[in-house]
Amino acid sequence: MKYIGQPMKRKIDPRLLRGKGRYIGDIYMEGMLHASFVRSMHAHAKITSIDLEKAKELPGVIAVFGPDDAESLPNLPLLFASPTLTPVTQKPLNKIVHHVGEPVAMVIARSRYIAEDAAELIKIEYEKLPAVANLEDASRESAPLAHLHLESNVAARIHQSIGDANEKIKEAPLVVTRRFEIGRVSCLPIETRGMIAKWNDHLAEPNLEVYATTQSQHEMRKSLSENLQLSENQVRVIAPDVGGAFGAKAPIYVEDMLVPWAAMQVGAPISWIEDRMEHMMSSIHEREQIHEASLGVTLDGKIIAVTDKVLANTGAYVPWGVIVPIITSTLIPGPYKVPNYSCEVEVLYTNTVPHAPYRGAGRPQAALILNRLLDEAAHLLGIDPVEMKRRNLIQENEFPYETGLIGRDGKPQIYDSGNYPELVKMITNEGKYEGWRQFQKEQFAKGKFIGIGSAVAIENSGFGSFEGATVKMEYTGEVSVFTGAASQGQGHETSLAQIAAEVLDIPIDKITVREGDTGIFPHGTGTFASRIATIAGNAVYKAAQAVKMKAMAIAAYKLGVDEDRLECREGVIRLKGEQNTGISLADLAHEARGIFPGMTYQLPVDPTLEATEYYAPKAPAYSSMADMAVVEVDPKTFQIKILDYSSVHDNGVLLNPLIVTGQALGGISNGIGNALYEEVVYDKEGQLLTSSLMDYLVPTSCEVPEMNIYHLETPSPLNPLGVKGAGESGAIPVPAVIQSAVQDALRHLGININKIPIKPSYIKEQLKKVENAEFEKQILQK
């Protein structure tokens, strides 16, 4: 194709690289005030008194709000209900706090400095309540209640099954059982959350104008409309340039409701930008789960059954329901044929920051479990671990493949297409697997600990409900594309433009994509779950096709020929095979508007050369990936160095291989952070111990290795473009791959690597356990 599938540089990059981005921090409005929040220092407590008077008296302070002022505001909405969920959502400025960092008061002042000074003058007395922060503690019957009105800390119970796993696993010649602990992480976009709200009450119909770092401006508009008792026509939400999100900017937070509400109270624009410590203690976390998983296999390595009992933390609230553990429970079988499967999940409330989807959203946890169990079974059977995985893969001729499980959308989970054996073949060849195995043997002989890890994983992507697009042919020969999507760096303005350019055969530099504004496109769902290429992309494709068909009809009418004699080439509708006869799309756009006012419209199509189309997928498309890593573990310090990382991705038809490769590189870097460095830690009282980047480690350019990215394309049969999601797939297999490699490097020491992140201190602890066990054994023998 001319544009689709071409590795085109992103249109937005020159502007951003020159410092011409327009983020929340760059926006100024006349008379703009600034907000600061007072946040709870306790994980669970009741406010017994709060004194706002000294803060109100500080010069430059406009207003101070506490729990009594926000009493009329409702709880935040529950975005995703679930049959077994007992939902608790957050109330703005609640008198009972349920995690450290929860907002309890808000100051509005002429500058951020004054607002923060005033916040320090607010005196609050608390009655401390018993708190529970540890996941396993929360599961015990004697545990303190995270919410006093509940009977237990259980938010939901989820059960997924295929066949009779608990019975069949008893028949397996070999059963491997492991406990896997997966730590909690922060989303950590470079730009934190922020918002500017302006109440325009001087108009005939007052309206609320909101600029927000959001992944879903339409969902925010809906929430503000409902909670502030405004019509949707009175609320406009605009997402300007957004500096990353990864899930953190998808939920609706209490600050998102309070800042617009306060703007309505004081009658002036209000700005609020979260600082990094606030982000760590109030923006959503994810990943934290504990698995007790077992795999039963035949002696030649074929899977008989898999069982898993899971504890999943949801924190203090459920802003997105329990989508994350649902996804984990449905995707543990992954790309493998699992005839018998049972997964029981207990989702627990704790007095910690709420959990909601973060890049990968439950899938990295799922990919870890079965890939690692297959590694361990392979070791016991003397089978190469990559070969073990290959033997159990779903085959190319078995698609569409029905797993027997129910997906997160409540429908049967069916994989649409893929070629998993080819992924494994490519990763072993391109990743030079045999060569690294030889290198490993040579280095072990020299006393160096080298490990090779692998994983094959999948991602269900492109969930609904819908997205829409308007494609408009301008009189200048340029094309405007309007969509309900919102970008946080994914490159929509390039990849969506490529689709329109392909259909209309117009240079991509003549196409402008406008998004992120409820004022320019009325409806949308949001940018999350690797869905924009699949859903917004197909909406753009349909709208561009509709514009082309209208143009063909007008040209046929003007030229006096049948439409089947025409073609669209280089922005001109012309007779097939004749380069000099035709009408440009720009001239046709002018015709479609009606050349003279008051004249009778005679064209055989509706006025204007534009079209609006929506695309609602009937089912998700499944991306897949196979990754391989080589690590070296220092025998003395147990520092882990990644020597090589290779990844093969199948994201269906690639709109722009350059952008997809960039997404994979970013996702893998993200996954390396999760696998080796990042962990949000609370003490037993619910105090956050990792509230800054001094304590919460993230990989830098020094820790992220050079990566080798390869692509396989198996088109999805579910959408016209054949595309699948790409935004999250890079992050999904990485924890499994890195843990697999570290275990491979240290297996000779007799230790089990079952925790994420894998830190040197953890390895030392595991080694100490082995040494102590060996010492006890020697004592008993004596």
C-alpha cells in the first residue's frame, strides 16, 4: 500500500521537540486561580475536627473547602460493575479516610505557592481506625476492615474454569506447584495529572470548560454532567497535549470533580497540577497479586491441567471495578492449549491507593504464571523450556480458537487469529537462541551466571464500545479528520492520517487529525486497552470510504458517466486509465457545498463532502508476542544485567511499523522496570514508604538494553483493516521473560525466583533460605 504499512515518522514530533507542546502547565487564563489539596496522613481514620479559619485568613486565599462544604457531592461513579462485586467508590473530601494521600480539604488561592502555604495552616484532628495494608493480612478473618460498613475485606470473588482441573491434575504424572508474588507499581507518566476548569456563567446557557490530562474526555464530560447537575451540552472537556498516561489518567478522581465544582463556586478559572509525591500517594496503582498455582503435565510435556488460587489487591476503592483480576483470570492459559483449568480469585480491599488498569492491565500477571510453570516442568522433565512451550501452543489451523472461558466483556473468549508456532520459530532464529545457549555453557565454565528466559503471551485488544470519526474534504485540497480519541503520545495524528491518505490517495501532509475535544466530536469512549488503531482506525476508514463514494457520485454526475468507470487517484476522481480527465476532490468539495447561495441543490448526494462513521467491534482482536532475554547475574552482588532482549510481535496489519516498534520498545522498557526495579511499598499500618523517586526506582537509559524488535502480521478477520492493538503488548511478557532468565542463571544454587520485582536483596534472601535449610539438614543428619 502507499501509506498503510509504511514506516512514516510521527507528524507531532517536530512540534514537541521544538518545545511547542501545549500541556496543562502551558495553559493560562485571565484571572486564573490555583488549587492545593490537604491529604490524609493516616491510612484509615475519622476526622473529628477540622479548622479552616487560619487558611482562609492568609492574604491571597480565595476559598477553602472541607468535608462539610462537599457534603452534597456524590460518590465517584463505578465504571465497570461485576456480578460478585461489592462496590465502594470514593467520596470527595470524605470525613472518613481510607488511604494515605486521600484529599480531605482544598484551598483556592491566587498562586500555587499561597495555596500550598495555606494548606499547611489547616489543622485536622483524627481518630485513628485500624488499618490493613498487606494483601495476605486482608484475607484473614481477624483482619481489620478497610471499610467499617462492610462485613469483610472481600470486594469480589471470581471463578474461571474449563473442564475439571482439580480432579484431572491428580492424574498428571508430574505436578509443579509454585507461589508467585507480584509487587505493586505506579503508572508514573512523565506528566502528572492536572486540570483547568472555567465556569462561563455570563452566557445565555452557562457552560463548564475543562482542560484535563485525561484518557477519556467523553467519560469525564459524562461524569461531570451527572455529578454537577449540568447537561452534557454545558460541559466541554479538552485533552491538550498529554505527557503519557499508561492508565493513570483513565479513571475519574475526586480532584477531577472538585476542581470544576470549585470553579463554579468562586466564578473564576482554577488550575491544579499534581506533584510527584501526590501522584505516588493518590493516582492509581496496579499489578499486586499473589498466586498459588499448579501445572499438571504428561511425561512428554503436554498440559493436562492448570489450577490457580489468587489474592488480588484493589486498594481502598474500585474506580474501574475489578477488571484487572478478571483479565488475569481469563488469560492465564494464554496461547497454550489448556484442556482443564480452574482459577479462583479473591479480590480484597485494603487501606492503600486504589488499583485500576495500568499498561498491560492484568495481562503481565497472567503471562507470568503459565510460562513460568512450563519452565519448571521442563527442567524436571529434561526438556528445553522453549521446546516445552512450543509443544503446547495453539496451532495456526485452529483459529478462531474458543477457550471455553468468559472474557472481560461477558462473552465467550475466542481468539480471532494468530500463528504462535511461527512466533516461537522467529524468536529462536532471530534471537539466536542456540548461540546464546552455547555462550551460557562457556560462561558458566568461567564462573559467570548467565540465564536465558522466554515467554509467549497474548493480549485481547480493541475493546468497545465504539469510536467515531468525521472525515471532511476541505476546499483547499486538504482533509480534516475529527475523532473522539485522545492521544497521550501514541502517534494517532500519523497513523489515523495514514488510513485517510490510503483511501483518498492524498499525501499525508495534507491530512490533519483533530482529537481530544468533546467540542469537535460529540461521542467517544477513550484511549486505553490498545484500542485506537482497531476502533478509531476503522471508524476513520469507514468515513474516508464514505467520502470517496460521495465524491465518485458527484463526479459521475458532473462528467455524465457511470461510477464504475471512475477511480480515485492522487486526490482526483478521473476516468480509469485517463490521467488528464477528472475533477479534484477539492473542487468536488466546493460543488458539494452548493456553489451559489439560494440555488437549488441538484447533486445526487447529501450536501458537503464529509462523512461521519462509527465503528463498534463485535469482539476483541488478539495480539500475540514471543520474547527472549539473556541476563547475567553477578555472583557476589546479585546485580542483574540484561545482555540481550529480543521480541517478536503480531499486531495484525501494521498501520505504521515505525510507531508499532516504538510502542514495543516503550512497553518492554516499562516491563523491565516492573520486573527488576519498581515497587510501591506500604508498611503494615498503611504508611507509604516509596513516596518519591528517591525510593521508587525506575530504569534509566543505562539499565534499558538495546532491543531487537521483529514483526509478524496475521490480519484480524474481525475488522476491515485487519489490525490489532499494539500499545500494551510490549509490557506483557517482560516480567515472565526476566524472571525465567534469572531463574535459569541461578538454578544451580537451588533457589526459587518467584517474586516480581527481582531485586538483589530478594536473591540474597532466597539464597539464605537454601543455606539455612542445608545447615538444618546437616544438623539432623549428625
